[in-house]
Amino acid sequence: MQGKALERFMKYVFMFCAFLSILSIVLIFYFIFIGGTVNEGVWKFQGGIPFLMKQGFFKTFVGQQWQPSWKEPLYGIFPFIMGSIYVTIGAIIVGVPIGVLTAIFMAYFCPASLYRLFKPAINLMAAIPSIVYGFFALQMMVPFIRGLKFLPANNGMNILTASVLLGVMILPTIIGLSEAAIRAVPKHYYNASMGLGATHERSVLSVVVPAAKSGILSAIILGIGRAIGETMAVVLIAGNQPRLATSLLDGTRTLTTNIVLEMGYASGDHQHALIMTASVLFIFILIINSIFMWVKSKGDRN
């Protein structure tokens, strides 16, 4: 009887924790997209959707001027959307090939002595705060990019620097999850390929890696989510220029950095515009997570 009572109690504890998780998501969703506050006894909506309806979809998403302090303020976020896309694509180009190839090496080619060194080092990379990455890039990468003779004159704070840094920052996510996916492939896949006369390299690259593709894709998608949501490191090195970038050496401002730079002093429509910017970022994250769940479910079916 006592065991059944404890089991029933823990069941309700787990249900309560699950309910809190769902409630948190609902409240965040409500605040970001609808929101509201009581001002002088009047309830006023201040979320992303009310502001978007007031400002206009085209003027907000296609507008290229962000001037909240003007007499007639402008809240175009198109440069920030493109800035987020630029640095995320750059991070994918840098981080995905290195991350996936490193995972393959760790799973099937790395000597045990090196593995004992590499694995903790990669785990440590995941634990380093983003502001430390940003400070490292500010002191090392920015002067390096600025000093490259074959590049046009630039101050080093640009899309290229931010992309390289984010590519490094997403490596632990991609390497760890991709290695786990590769190791989860049944060993007899590899053994059967070797038994048919294939080399070690061909067996790994042509049999094991394709079998782990859903897990590898999931790792890449989660890495993309980390890149698009990064803030503090990008603040230090991206240049923070609220204009549409035309080259890799131009400074840019992402959705996240725009929020963190201006939310501290924003008020009124300016604050509502920043909340609307957060709702756009939230939609991006929802899309990324939906793709992740779709890829994962497809892999489970296969």
C-alpha cells in the first residue's frame, strides 16, 4: 500500500512538472505575440501582433530603416532579418563540414589516446559562456581579419568575423550529437560492408554515415538554432550597424542584438517594436524546432 501511494504521489508530481512546462510555453507565447499591460486602469496590448497590425506588415518586414527616435519613427526590421540569415548561413558553412567530419573521425578513426583528450575538450567548448567567445573574437579574430592584406579595408567587425565565430560556437552541438548518431548505427552495418570487401573508409563513409543521416541532420538543425539565437558574442564583433549589409565585410545587426542593445531604454512604440522583433525570432526558432521534430520522426520511422 505504501509503495502504491508513493507511486501515485510521484505520478502527480510528474504531471505537475509537465503542466508547468506547458504553461511556461503558453505564457511566453502570449507575452511575445499578444502581451498587454495596465496603464491608468486601461488594458493595452503591446505584443508583436498588435504592433504589427498597427504598423503594417509591409512597412515592418520590408522596411530598411530603423529610426525609433525620429519625429515620425520608422521600425523596418528587414536589415536585422537579413543580418541574422547572413551570419547563420556563414556559421553553417564554417561549422557544419568541420563538425560532421570531426564526429566521423571521433567515432571511427580517432585513436583511444587522442579520444580521451578530444572528447573532454569538445565538451568544455560547450560550457564556455558566449561572452567569453565574443571577447576572444574581439581580441584575436577582429585584428586578424582587419589585417588580412588580400581583403578590402575593413575594421574587422563584420559578417565574416561573426560567421566564423558562430561556426566555432556550434561545433560542440554538431560534433556531440553527430557522433552519438553515428555510434548508434548497428555495428553489423559496418561489419557487413567490410565482409563484402569494402575498405574501412568506404564502409564508414558509404554505409555508416548515410545510415546516421537523420541524426546528423538533427544535430545540424540544432546547431542552426544555436547560431540564430546567439546574442552576446555577436554584439561584440558584428559591427551593430542597423542597415542592410551588401558584403561579408560590412557590419550588421541581428534580431537578437537589436533587442539587447535597445530594450534597456526603449518605451512606448519603440519597446513594442522590439517585442515584435522577438516574435519574429520566436517564429524562426519554432520553424527550426519543427524541422528538427520532422527529421527526427522521419528517422524513427526509417
